[in-house]
Amino acid sequence: MGYTKYSDGTETHNAEGHDKKFDHYEDNDAKYICTKCKHMWTVKNARKVGGGCFAAGTKIMLPTRELKNIEEIQLGEEILAYNIETESFENKVVNMIYFKRGYNEMADVELSNGNILTMTLGHPLLTAQGWKSLDLENSNFEHGVQGATLLSVGDMLIGYDKPVMVNNINIYPVDKDYIVYCLGVDGYHNFIANDIIVHNALYA
Ligand SMILES: [Zn+2]
């Protein structure tokens, strides 16, 4: 069936046409699920893969400028990404999908465009002063973003069509089974979530 099990308990799943989603960590073990047959397996002592993430329902911008919920985005699908060098938008392929459990708290970042971005604290958002987040250690650890600075009320984020101000930040506890979602984007390592440019997963 395309599974291999090793003596240390590690499994692999290589069925043709089947894609894996990262699910969550238990201790140092990474859990994966097949998007097709729903088989779940474990990679022992995996290095922590990246991806602080967003709540279900976060709106991702597609090349058509239509919006799609993050949990419905498919591997291989094109979404809109931001070219920081040319300050323009380009279509890029989603090359990794994560969903993850085990976070203790989430943040609601309330924006002047009326949107609320519900995210893990380490998720970097793009501003004119570079990447900012609410947890600088995890911005580095989970996203590979070094030199991020602390996100604060009043910061101006780079939005899809105009700058967007952070009006308020609420941090609150969540259940350990709360699921968050993240994407890896080929090339530019960012995407547009609720009209804001956000960093992608670490190993994309
Ligand atoms: Zn499968």
C-alpha cells in the first residue's frame, strides 16, 4: 500500500498521487496524514518543521483576486504572492500544506480594513519596516525570519491594495486540539491572507 515501517517506529507513505499534510508534533515526533487515503504516520525525532499558522476561515487571495479559505487550498494550486523586490504581485504554486495542533494561544489582530487576522503569535506580517510578529523567537524558529521586530497597535501593514493599520491585538488561550493552517509558497515565501502580506511556512 506504499507504507514502510522501520524498527524505530518511523513510517513513510509513498503511494503515487498521494500528498502528505503535516498534522502535529508529539514530543519530537512529526505526525503526517495522507490527503487522499487519510492514512496517518509518524516520523521519529523529526526536526520541528516550520509553520506558525492561521485559523480556518482565513481568506487567501487567488490569481483571479477571488478569496478562498486557507483550509480549502490544495497542493499545486496557484495563489497570489508578493515580489518584495519589484513590489508587485505574481502567481506562485502552493508547494506545502500544513495543519498543526498543540498551540497554547492565538492572537486576533484587528485591522483598519475591518478584517481580523487570527494567527499564531510567531507568524510574521510584512510592514514598511520589515517583518513583525508577536513572538520573535518563533518567527525565527518556525519561519526562519531573523531580525523581525515586535508587532504593535498602530503599526502599518502592507496590504494588497493599501496600507492597513493594526487597530487592536487580542491574545487568548486555545485548546490543544485547536487546528491552525499554513501554506508553503514556491519562490517568494509569502502569500496574501485577509488582504495582508504574510510569511509562509519555513521549509517551503
Ligand atoms: Zn495515501
